[in-house]
Amino acid sequence: MKRSLFAGLALLTLIAAPAAAADLPRQMNYRAPAYVTSFNWTGFYVGLNTGYSFGSTGGLDLRGGFIGGQVGYNWQAAGSPWVIGAEIDSAWADFGRTDTFATTAGLVSVSSSANYVGSARLRAGYAFDRTLVYVTGGIGWINNEIAINATVGGFALGLTDSKMHIGGVVGAGVRGGPAPSDAVQGARLCDGLQLDRLLCGCARRLRMG
């Protein structure tokens, strides 16, 4: 009798064990949440920009405003917050300085001015949906004109020299997209020509196809 009872209990245990194991919760593999955004920065764009420049060249200060435009392209992979791109900007400038000296022979004035600035840059940034924070770098150029004028014995004499200067440029900025096809930005660019540019602008993304 006892042997039959023990045999029955053993058989019941063997039958119930797999069922109990099936009821245990299974371990789930953890996966990091995917980056989800409703806005993508990929595309060509054109826009306008304006700002203020300050710096020096040849020992003379260059300060003033500029206005121009830019064209560029951004690329953002689906599901990624990282954005890379390239941009070319060009602007008409009106800044410079004139110093006048009195000598025994007469008056002498020395002026340095710039009438054109621009740059070609690559960009890498991190997007918070419609806000893009980025760093940028490339080459920049400025057309600088130096003029020396003197009045001696009632005669006016003058000498003018114009030269295009090219150097490296680095900067950082923020762009925001209030609408799917529009963006505004603010940036600071510093170059090897000892010129800083505080830039703000707006751009419209172009539809392809």
C-alpha cells in the first residue's frame, strides 16, 4: 500500500513540474528605446543672413555689418539624432576704419575696409527634433582694401591696394525649424584672418521632385 502511495506521488510530481515551469515568467531582453522624431533635417536649402563683424587686419580695426545669402545641404539618417551637412555663405560687407594723422607736411589718412566676406564649411550637429545644435569648420575669405591719402602743399595724393584674404574658419551655432520647410539660425564664426562674425539668418528647404 505504501509503495503504491509513493509511486502515485512521484508520478504526480513528474506531471505537475513541467506545467509549473511553464507558468513561471520568462526573462525579457531589454532594448534601449529607439530615437523617435517627427522632423527630419535632410534636404537642400537656401536663405538670407545678416550680422555684425569685428576684428583687425594690419593693425586696423574692422567693425560693421554685412548682409548676404547661403546655400547648403543637411543629411539625417532615419532614427538618428545626428546631422551632417555643408554650407556656402556669401555677403556684401560695409565695415572698416579710417585714421587721420597730422604731420608737418600735411594730413595723412589710412583706411582699411572690407566689402565682401564668405565661407565654405562642413557641419556636424545633434538634433533635438526641430532644434539643431552644431559645430562647423572650413575656409573663409574677405576682400580687404587699404587706402592711404595725403594732402601735402595743397595737393592730394592717394594709394589704394585691394586683396582677397583666405584662411581657416571655425564656429558653432543653433538652428531651429518653426515650420517643416523653414529654419532660423544664429552662429558665431571665427577665422584665421582675425575676424569674428556674429551671424543670424533664415532659410527655406527646397522640395525635390
